[in-house]
Amino acid sequence: PGPAAPRSAVADWLDTPRPAAAPGIWRLGHRPPKDAAPDRLPSITVVGLLVPLVLALLVWSLWRQGAVPYESAPLRLFTPSDWWWAGTVSPKGMEGREARVVYDGLFFAVLVYAVARLGSWPEVVRHFVGRRPQPARAGYAAVGALGALSLVFPSAFPLVDWDPLPVADPVFSLVVLVSGGYDLFASQLFTDALYALITALVVWPFARVGGWWAYAAELAARRRAAADPAAP
């Protein structure tokens, strides 16, 4: 047989292996981009995390001292005037005292939300916790949950003597305002249920970050497989 006919440039171009690429990318020599996820957070992200946190601590300190301009204006605007002594936010009775606790709790919640958004906390948490393999991911989230609970319920932890964050007290004060008194707290069952609800709300974000439900299901599946090797 005679010599093979030389391949055309078009045939060579068509037969050249091409890496996997998104639809519409057919050019020769295309290289997929490297993983864009860095091993370390860029410094600007760290600065962006710390600056809002420091500012929030300053604002909260000023708020507790009553040094924020017009701090009490919304409280007076949205509550009955007979709850306060004229021209002040000094409470006359139970309603004013409990309303002030709820008001401080609402401001604290807004402040935490603002800091989390400005400081990119979700991205930071996903970077340090969310991308870790199990069980490390669940473990780090559990440590974070315990830390948060120690800030909300410090009296439940030994060797902890700091003041609690305004999370539980505003909830209890809101119940007092809605119910018109303290009668509901005479029920131990109701009080315990309220504490359990607050605890669940505090722990829930950490459970999501740590993938607790999926990891628990995975462990249960492993135990079933170990107990019955013939099971599919």
C-alpha cells in the first residue's frame, strides 16, 4: 500500500483533546480556571470582619450608657405615654420596665444583624467551618454553639460570671407585656418550654453550619449497614 495521506490541519484541530468546559467554549487550548477558593481569607475580609465588630461594641457601650442621640425616641413613640413619667423614659410601673428590656433586645438584634452583614460573617463561617470534613465540621459548630449559649445563659456554665447578652430577658419581657402579667411564669412547664425554645433558636444556626442533621443521618446509615451487612 502507498504512504498514508497527510492529515489536514482541520482534522488535527478537530481531533485535539479538549478539557471539559462550559457550553459554548470550543476554542483550542482552553484551560479550565483554577479553583478560586483561597486557602486563606484575604486581608481585606479580615479587616472588614473586625471593623464592624469594634464599632458595634462601641455603639452598644454607648447605648447601655444612654449616650446615643435620640435613643429613647422610638420607645416613647410606640408605647403609651402613661407608662413613663412626663418628659422621661423612667417607667412608672411594670409595663415601662418590661418595654425597656424588649426595646434593648430589639436594638441588640438589629446591631448583631448589621455587623454580620457588614462583616461578611456568613462567608467567614463557611470558610473556616463549612468546608471542613465531618466530624470536624460538626465539632467546630458544636464549640461555637456552646460559646453562644455561655453568652446567653452564663449562669448555666461553671466559672462564668459575665452578664448575659440581651436575648432571653427580652423574650420573657415580651411574654409579660403580651399576657399582661407574670402569671404564666407560675407554670414550670411553660418556663422550661420557653427556655428550650430560646436554646433551640440560639443553637439552630450552628446546627445548619455544622451539618448536624446530615451527619447524624450518615452515622445512622453506617450503623444500620454494620448491623446488617446484607442490606443494600
